[in-house]
Amino acid sequence: MLNSLPSNPFATRFINPGARPFLDATVPTSDGYRSVTTEFCESIAERLAVIRRGLIVGPHGTGKSTLMHTLLPSLQQRYALISQAKYHRDPSDGRYERYRRRLQNSRRAIEMARQSSPGELFVVDGLEQLTLSGRWIFLGMLAKRGCDLLATSHHRMLAMTELYRTRMTPSLLRQLASDLIATSDDGCRGRVMRELERRDLREVTNARDLWFELYDVAAPNLTRTA
């Protein structure tokens, strides 16, 4: 019986980084926003090889991790060895827990750098989740060992070159939501579109939070699952 239940279009497996193509919010077309091209990804990888330390900047839930995942095939063509790490914060953490978590992240990052090889690329999702001192030690070790770095962050950082800035717009949110519910039944699509019309999407800066809220709108009678 459970297998006959429709899948919720906002389930985690449909909204995780890599589950959907990254749409370039900086280049709208008459048909809406389009996924980034192979040429775009190759140009980012080529520029990274020159500047050595590249940063994808943007607020929570604007596609930084998705873009990073989209870039991987182009990066793998240019770098023989790639190490990945993801650091995040727990919104429930207090000041002490947040600092302790950043210390732990810094130790892990520094240990990764200590074991690096010349020419290796480090892909770090959430560089701001290291302490300031830990970040500088990490960057210094990578430079000393001849390694490159591509990272995401919520803000610009010294010694890092901004490669791309993600952002969210009401029209992009509508397009992403429409793509997610494209194969859903009429009832689900209707509920979601009415909810989107009811909201002021100009106030939405985090798409991930919006998808979590739309989960119950899409299928109000289903138990939340991954």
C-alpha cells in the first residue's frame, strides 16, 4: 500500500544538491532561467586553475552547493586529485556550541591539508564554518603544498577570489517549484501554485526553507519521508 503513495516533489531526494540542475539567475531568457552550460563550467574551472583560490558566494539556500556539484565534472577533467569536505552549522547551536563546532571543523580541514599532495584540488562547502585562525592556517598549508581551493561561503573573504555570486529571485523560485511539481498530480500542482501566489516571494531568500514548508502543502496527508 505504501508503495502506491505518490512521491512528494519536495522530498529530500528531489531537492538535495545535484538532484536538480543549477539555474543561472544572472542570465534570464524569454523562456525563463536556463541551467548552466558545459562551457560555463569549463570557464570556471579554467579561471580557478589561474587564481588558485576561488569562492562561490551567496546566502543560505541559493544554490551554492548545487553549483559546486554541477562544476565537478569540469573540475575532474582538470584536476587528477580532488578532496571534498562539507561543513555546516546547526541553527540550534548556542554561541559556545557554534564556536566548538568551528574548532572541530578547523581541525578536520587542517588535517586534510596536512595529508594533501601537490596539485590537489580541495572543494570545501561552507568555508565560513571554520574559525578565522583555522581558516588562515588551512589556506597557508594549501599554498605551501601547492594545492588549489574552491569553496562556498555566505560572504566574501580575504585571500579568496569571488568566482560567482548566487542569488534568489521570485521568478527563479517559481520556475524551480514548477520544475519540481511538473510530474505531480493536478491537486498537488494546484495547491503549490496557490501557495506561491499567496506568498510575497520577494521576502524569500532561502529556497531550501521554502521547499521544506511546501512539503506539507504538496501532500498534506502524507507522512514526511526522505
